[in-house]
Amino acid sequence: MSRLIFPLILGIGGCAILIALGIWQLQRLEWKGALLADREARINAAPVALPDMPDPHRDQYLPVRVTGEVDPDRFVRVLASQRQAGAGYRIISALRTDGRTILIDRGFVPLEDRRLAQPAGQAEFTGNLLWPDDTTASTPEPDLTKNIWFSRDVAALADALGAEPVLLVVREGPDDAPVTPQPVDTSSIPNDHLEYAITWFSLAAVWAGMTGYLLWRIRRRTV
């Protein structure tokens, strides 16, 4: 009987740890669901006027409506990709509005489409303020000769285009073909906690089965 004690303790301890990890992932799932719901509500709230001094923390995702004029001579292409369209660029332009100049992410254009019309005159744009976290240690420096960037580094883009470090990602605006708006949403935020929970609970079941089999083998040898 004493030969069963250690594998039994090991089996119970392993199952307890794996089940605890599964429960923790379920708790994380609940937390992430609440976070995404709160962010969705903020993104889709009624738009307001552009704040005088936007704050990257307070005003992240803030819905805003502005009227202004896109500067046809101040824009950059940011390399991007879309699941259905493939590789292309996000078009970031300078937008003159109420005596200020901000950045506007007009949307996505396919890589092979070289046409780039500019909205003429004053136009109304609705979207969300965003300070993206696109830049990593491996992000290349922008290719200034080809006007191609590899991340939406708001501060660097603002310097390059002579604008405030404020980016409005368009949700609705004038016809800007071939540019297609890519509004802010939560689809890029991972929420894999349910899959992780299932994995931990499955491992707990396997561990319990292996423990039971081991105990059965030990008991058979001692009978």
C-alpha cells in the first residue's frame, strides 16, 4: 500500500495544478470579455468634437467628428496587409481643420493600385483617435525616397508631415476610392483564454488517466 502513496500524491498534485490553471484561464476569459465589451462601447459611442489637447491615454479610441481639408501634398504610405486584399498600404495624410493640422488614417489601398485621389475641398470625417503600438525593435526605418513607412509611429509621422501627434482613423467620410476605410475595432486583440482553459483541463484529464493507470499497474504487481 505504501508504494501507492507517492504516485497518488503526484497524481493529485498534478491534477490540482492543471485544473487551477484552467480555472485561471476562465477568469482571464471573463476579464478579457469585459475589457473588449468596454472598448467596443467606447469605440462605437457618439462622436464628439476634436479635443483641444488630446491625451494618448485618456482619449485612446475616442470617437471624433471633424471637418477639414486633406493636404494633397502631405501623405505617406504605411505598409500593411488585409486578409482578403493581401498586401497594400494605409494612407496617412495631413488634415487641416479649424486652424490645426492632424494626421488622418484614410484607410487601405492595394499594393498594385497606384491611383491615389485626394478628397477635394472641405469634407467631414468621423472616426476614432488612436495611438497605435505598431513599432517594435525589428521595425525597419521608413524608406523616405519611396515614401513608404512600416509602422504608424504617430510622433514620427507628425514630424514628417508637419502635424500634431494626433491620429484620426476614419470610419466614415467622403468617397475616397480606391482607399477603403479600415476603422478601429477589437478584432486585432487576441482572446484565446477559452482555448487555453480547454487545453489545461484536457491535460488534467490525461494526467488523471495516467495516474489511474500507473496505480493499477503498481497494485497488480503487489497482489
